Amino acid sequence: MFDSIQYVLVYGFILGSIYLLISLGFTIVCGVLRVFHMGYGAVFVVAVYTMWMLMDTFHLSLFAAMAGMFILQILFTLSVIYFPVVKRYFEREELLLTSLILISFIVEEAANFFYPESAGVDIPTMILSGTARIGSSSIPYQLLIASGVSVITTAVFVLYLLKTRQGLVIRAVSQDLESAELMGAKVGLTHALAMVLSIIPPTICILVIAPVWGIEPTMGTSLLMTAIMVSILGGLGNIKGSIIASYIVGFLSSSVAFLVNPRMMGLATLFVVFVVLIFKPTGIAKNESIW
């Protein structure tokens, strides 16, 4: 029993950190643009398959492929998602959500066409192989590194929002769009910046977990569902709430996996989130602002 509790604590922290990195970008878009980003799953797919294309087809080195992938991610986000869809249909939610879902499906189908699951995709971003012993738990080093990367990335984003001038503008736009515009904030530019910032956490996440995670063209859908679940539980668009919710979901998932039945992990988590929202529909934190 003591060994099981150790596994719950260790893997709860690891899963919570990974869930946080998965959901952070979604939370930024919800908090700043007040948009339910149903195309968010495409970010993960574009990151992995673009990087693999640059390495496998164009024979770029790992770091050159990473740089090229980030550039293409920014171009994709601005030229395919933000300007033609989000900005155009900002006031028409039904068209916005439909268009974002279609973009996600198109990306998944394109990835499946060029790199079907049977073809195999190997992203060589393993930082440290092997396992570490924490008490009686045996943990892959890569997962521990992913947890540390998540904490550092989140801290950088929080400091950026709280300590920089542009972070202040982002928070102002998040809290009151009209007042921020009257005070001289460039709302369109701030929204575009938030869209670009939102691709950083999921891209970092998929790169660090790719060596120990199942890579397939449809993975964006499941990762999107994780981001939605965490963001809704935490309070849509609130980073503080998402931090708390990520670790709640992480510890809940590990508790069910190690103490009950691993096959019930997803079901139990969804059920608990549902019950919480019945009694607190706004989530853990207020969702009127990003922080």
C-alpha cells in the first residue's frame, strides 16, 4: 500500500505538470481572446509532423528543424487560424468554432496522408534516457525533465504577464476589452501576440514527451480534450485556476490508475470534473481575466 501511495504522489505530480503544459496555451487564448480554441489540437500535430518532415525529407539537423518548425508554427497560426478565421469570425461564435474544428481535422488528415501511423515518426528529442529511483518508484528521466520544463515554462509565462509592459496590456485586454481599447491598447496586435504565445507551451510539451508518448495523426484530439477539461475545471482563461486544476487532475488520474483500475482513469476524471462543475459552474478560479 505504501508503494502505491508513492506511485500516486510521484506520478500525480508528473501528470499534473504535463497536463499544465498541454493546457497552458488553450488557457491563454480563452483568457485573452475569450475564444474557445477548438483548433488547438492542431498545434501538437503541426509541431511533430512539421519537425519530422524537415528532418526526414529536407535532412535538417535537430536544432535547425526545431527552429524551422517554430517559424512554420507561427506562420500557420497567424495565416491559417488567426487572420482568416479568428479575427474574421470573432463575433460569430458558431462559424468560429466550426472553422476551427475543420482546421484541426484537415491538419490531422494531412498528417495521416503524408505520414500514416504505420510509417512511424521518430522525434529524437530524448534528453536523458533511463530511469530514476524515487523511493520505490521507477520514473523515466524524460518524464522528470518534462515536469521540470513545465514548471519553468509556466513560471516564465507568469512572470511575463506580471512583470512586463506587454504583459500588463495583455491582462488589461483580458479583463476589459473596451476599456483597454479606450486607454490606447492595440487590441488586434495583442490578440495576435496571444495566439503566437499560445503555441509555445504545447509545442514544448509535445517535443519533450514525444520520445515516451504515442505519436499519431489523431493525437491532437485527445490532447485538446485534456486542455479543455483542465481549463474548464480551473476556470476558462485563468492561469491560476489551470495550475491548480492540472495537479488536481494529475493526482486524481494517478490515484485511480494505481489504486483502482487504470482503465477507469479517464472516466473517473471526467466524472469528477462534471460533478465539480455542477456545484461551481465557473470553475475553481474566476474566469474574468487571465490572472
